[in-house]
Amino acid sequence: MMTFSYVLNELFKQPIYFLMGIVLFFTSLIFNDTKVIFYILTVFILVGGLPHGALDFFILKKIFSKYYFYISLVVYLAISFIVFFVFNFTPTVFFMIFLIYSAFHFGHSDWEDHTKLSKYCWGFAVITLPTMIDPNESHSFFSIFIEDAFSILLVEYFSIFSVFFALFTLLKKKNRTLKLLILSSYIFLCYFSNIYFAFIAYFVGFHSIHHLEYWKEKVEKNTFDQLFVITLVVILFFLVQLIFQVIPLGIDYNNLEEIMIYNAFLSYWVIDCSTYDINRLCKEIKLDLSY
């Protein structure tokens, strides 16, 4: 039987996620303009995504000697460029791959020691639950990347299967309470705030924090200081460009929000694809980075 103190202890296992959820909920009560929400979403995707990608540089440097490090860096960048260009040429196919890949990545990264069914259903629950809670906004978001008709169909099927994914990931007793609390908070934000703030809380406050904590003790001591500086510089540049348009891009600023979201999520996927390759490489060569 769950007591109040037990639930409180589970909440304190992920304090950043739940605090971000509270802050974003009250933020949504103040700002409900789509443009402002998309600005906030883009900034937080960069905040969560940039350390992901920048960390890979330091991981590669830790793994390989000088000569092989440069080769690995070229391969890493080549993978990123290939993903970027192929995504732009075949957006519908690769958007589907993007969603499926993200679901597998979320599940594997968040609950690595769980069963495959449990962790992959977790990932698909994160992806699909917003379509059940707010199908209209989910359709609008999907339509940024894919054709309108396919977006409607995707939202319909995702909303049907979302409940099953959520239930299946809770079948195993391990971390069930914490999972339930996280998904409940996620659903609450989707419904009472918006699907974008719900994803921000999850992606930055839980997924990215978990990823960085995993690597914190496995890389050089000053790595995270450098990650902070890199992230801060890029965010400041983004904000300056957004406000003052220092670099003329020759784009239609009437659709700026959609362009921002498209590129932010595409950058996140490119980063995470490459990150997955790095993690897989470490496991295949049985690399111990614990020292």
C-alpha cells in the first residue's frame, strides 16, 4: 500500500522534473500565445539537446587516441549530415522513423535495466499520450513535418494505442510508482497546460538530466563546465538572432515558429542518432569509463 511518505520519496527521486512541471504549469497560465509557447519550446529543446550532442565530443575524446579520435569525429559528423539531408528529402518516411527511434531511445535511456517490453512501451507512451489528450494540437504539430492527411491518420492511431503503451510499461513492479507519477504529471500537463510544456518537462527535466547524470562520473572533471558554457553561448546567440536578426536569413518570418520547431527537433534527432551510436559503441567494445 502506498503511503504519503512513500509517494513523497518517489517524487524526490526526480525533483527537477516535478519542479519544472509546476513552473511550466503556472507559466502556461500567464502565456497562452502559440508564438511564445514555440519560443519557449525551442529554447528548452536546445537546452536539453545541446549538452547531449556536445557531450559526445568529450566521450569520443575519452575513448580514442588522437588519430582515431579525429576519424571517429569525421564519422560522427558524417552520420549527422546524412540524417539531416535525408530527413529533408523524405520528411514523411523519416518523421515516422524519427518517432519510432525516439520511442526506443527514450525507453532504453530512461530505464536501461528494465525488460524490453517495459522500456519500449514507456518510450511509445511518451510519444503517443499527447495525441490522446490533445489530438488537435498534436495534429498541428505533426503537420509541420508531414502532410495534413497523414498527420490526421497518425494522431488517430496513436491516440488509440497510447493507453495500451502506458498500461504495458506499468505491468512490471520495478519503478512502477515512479513511472506512474511521471506519466500522471505528463498527462496533467498535456491536459491543463499544453503538450509542448509537458514534453519540455519530460525531455529536459527527466530524460536529459538522467543522460547527463549517467555520464557525469565517466568523463573528465571539467567537461560539464565546458558543456554549460557551450550551451549558454548557443542559447544567447539564438536569442540575439531571434530578437535582432543579426544574420539575414531571407525567410518568411510569418512562419518563423514552424521553422524554429522544425529545425530544433531535427537537430535533436541528429544529435540523438549520433549519441545512440556512441553508447552502442561503448557497449560493443565493453568500454569501462568508470575511472
